[in-house]
Amino acid sequence: MERLSTRQGGSLLVSGGLLLVVVHLTAVVRAWPRPEAMAVRGLLPLLVALSVVWVGVSMFRGGYVPEGSGERILAWVGGGAAVFAVATAWLFLTVTARGPTATPVEYVLFGGVTLGAAVGLAVGVYDARVRRQRRRTEQLTRINDTLRIATREVVNATDREELETTVCEQLTRSNVYDSAWIGRYVPETESVRPVAWAGHEEEYIESLDVSVDPSDPVGRGPGGKAIRTKEIQPVQDVFAEPSLEPWWDMLAEKGVESMAVVPLVGEDAVYGFLSIYANRGNVFDATEQEALSDLGESIGHALDSMTARDRLARREGELARQNERLDEFASVVSHDLRNPLNVAQGNLELAVETAEGDDAYLERVSSALDRMDELIDDVLTLARNGRTVSEFHPVDLESVVERAWNTTDTEGATLVVESDLGTVQGDEQRLAQVFENLFRNCVEHGSTDNRPETESFTRGTADGADRGGDATEGVTTVTVGRTDGGFYVADDGPGIPEDERERVFETGYSTDPDGTGFGLNIVRNIAEAHGWSVGVTESADGGARFEFDGVAAGGDERVEPPRFEDE
């Protein structure tokens, strides 16, 4: 016999109560107009019978008593009615044995049945509520224990397959969850593939066919809907859910009565779902749904972390291989080019010493070899700087600027440092390379030979005086200062035309016939290695202004270097 629902129990209770009401109403009519007989024979039992009908109506409407307790309450009502009927009959027989009585036996028996039914109903309702409270406590304890263990596995897991299998195993240790399995969502095919399970055999789980396409019959179930809506899909009675019809035979074979499908959703991706089967109905109430939703979110965040970690590991592997190739390249350049270049320079010196007459051709060879030497230096710098900074430290920007200025041939140019440059997080050696290249570029392109003849260049500020006096006409002034997002380096030279400002950072680009075209490219690569951006605009004096943005202010401790997305 199937378990009675509360609605069914309420309807049966109303039917029985109405029958008792009819009996006691008849007794009241027959006892009219004797008040004492009416009260004893029918009026009081009638009121009790009406209370039974009222409770039955409340049960039918889904209130007053817990869901699923109809069968147990009816058992208490029947038991109470039987006990009181027997007790009443025994008392009646005892009394009539001593002499005749005016009260008909049927009224006595129905009065006992009514009173017994009322007492049984009261005890049954109390019992149902106590059992509900006890089950509620057990449920919360079970949920907390299950989720605590599962969450611990989520936090400690380092492998996705291990995480998925462990979660399923922990969930099925509950005496309510009969089975659990995790399916991975495959966006390309709009399907879900089982990858981990516990509770049911492998053949059953692998035979499941779940789609996310709502036009597909196997895509209209709670699994596909959970993926589409990213919300938990509880099913309190699997055989009352039309979308589960394709799986009814399989569910009946496994004794599944209710289920819940929990989507595993990360920050930017839906990884799949967790499907949980229960061996009884109405398991997944609001509390259970909330707890399982939290578990699904925790698993989604854990998968986010694992995915990011795997992507980072792949990226680090690629960078390691890239660095190896760069080191190999630097070694080849250093060995295979430096050696013959040194031989050529040595022999050229001997040729110059022994040359007779015009040595113009030898001077050209010497200039070409010097240029090759500069190119090799810049290529090696570019290769060794690469794109990554392994470790960041607080760097005093002003000390780096002054050191770079002192190690650069500035040809009498003036350095102006505006206010306090403060500290930034970065690699001090590479930052020095940035300023050396920029200073060299400013001096070379901002020199007197590169200025328009019609322009006058007189510079001088209080800060400039502190750094070496007012700038004089024909002498380049280089200014370094802070911005809201980083810092800048500017000069008062002829500037860079707007249509050329993007090209100046390209490898090999130079307007100087003696330049290598690597200087500003190295600047950009070092900036990107720090996670910064660099651009060029016009300075306040009409020259070039190189601005660095996204620069983190320095602190007392090192910070992690920036991570680059896969390209």
C-alpha cells in the first residue's frame, strides 16, 4: 500500500467525522426536548465530531499538520476510537448487568468511538509534529555534516577528477541520498557527459543521455534546465514530472523517488551539474535546496581556481620554454656573432696601422662594425629582458632616475625632476634600462641639430635650477614626473608627429640613420613585463612625452608579478 499523503488523510478524516456528526445529530433530534438527554446522548459528542471534521479540513488544505503524516495520524485516530469503543462497551455491559438503562447501546458505543477518535487525533497530531521536529533536527545535522565534509574536500582537492569523485562519495554516505553523479557540460555538443558517480553502478550512469537543447526530449529534464537557468532543479516526485518520462523506467528500477540537480557554476563558466537521487519523496525542501546550492557554488569556485591554476601552469611552461629559447638565442648571438666580429675588428685595426694612402674605405668598415656591435648589444638586451618580471620590490624612482642619468651620455642636457617621485613596485635593473633608453632617445632626437631653426628653446624652472640651473638655448631639457597612474619622461625637442607615435615602439623603427631601432621597443617590452602600458604624446613644451600607466605604488614588501593571459 502506498503511503497516504496529508491531503488524502485529511479527506478520509473528514468523511469519518461527518459520519459521526450525522449519528450524533440524530441522537440530539431523538432526545428533543429533554435537555439532559440531549447533552449526554448527542450534543457533546456532536461538538467533538465537528472538531474532528475541522482538523480533517485543515489537513486537506495542507495546514496544521506536517506533510506526509496522514497515514500515521489516521492510525492514531483508528487506534483511539477502537480503544475507547472497547472501554465504553465494557463499562456499558458492567452497568447494564446491574439493571436496565434508558440510553440505547448504539449511542454509547458511538460516543466512545467519537471521544476515542478525538483523543487519538490529538495524540496523532502531537506525534506528527514531534516527529517532524526530530526529522528536521536530523536533517539539519545530516546536511551540515555532509556539506562540511564535502566542502572540506572542495577546499583540499588539487585534482578535478578527485574532487568530483570525492563529493559524490561523501554525499551518498547519507542514509537519504541513494546516489549522486556529476556530469560535465560540453558546450560544443550541448550535452552532459557523466564523469564521476557513487551509489549506482557504472553501467547505469554511463547509459544516461542528457542534452541541454530544449528541443531535444532528453534536454527538457531538470539536468538541461539546470544548465540553462544556472539554478537548482528539485523534483519531489520523479514520476509526477513529465520531463523525466524518458528516464522513468530506469528510475523505477533503481527505486528513485525524488531528485535534485545542482548546477556547478563558476565566475564565467558553467562546468556541469551535480545530480542527487533520494529513495523517498519530498526530500529536497527549501532548506535542503539552499544548502545544496551553496555546495554547488563552492564546487564551481573550486573548479574556477583549478582552471586558472592549470592555465597558469601552461602559461608558465610556455614562458619557461620561451625564456630557454631566448637564452639559447642570446648565447648564439654572443658566441657566433661576437667572435667573428672581434676578429674583424682586430684585423681592421691592423689594416689601419699598415695602410698607406687613403683609408676612407677602412673608416666605413669601422663604422659598420661599430654599428653591428651596437645592434648585438640591443638585441641581447631585448632577448634577455623578455616579457616577464620574476619578482617585484619597492623601488625608489628618483634614485633610479639619477643613476640612469649619470650612466647615460647626455651631451650637456638638463634633467628636471618634478616634486617627489616616490616608490613603485618593479625590477630596479630593468627600470634603469627604461630611463637610460628614454634619456638617450630624448638627447639624440632633441639636440640642437634636430630643432627647427625658427624656434627658440629657453627652459628653466625652480626644480630645474635645483637640478643644475636654468636650461639654456639649444640644450635639451628632460623632465621626469609622477602622474595619477604612474610617471612620465618628457623633453622639449621637436616632438614626434602624431601619425608616427604608434610606430616608434616597433622593432627596428628609427629616424636616426645611426640608430638601431631597438631602444623604444625595449622600453615597451619592459613596461609590459611589469604589467604597465606606455604611450607617447606631446609634452607641454612641444616635445615628446612618454607616459607610463597602471604603475603600482611601492610598499614595504614584494608583490607578485603580473600574470599574462594566453595569447
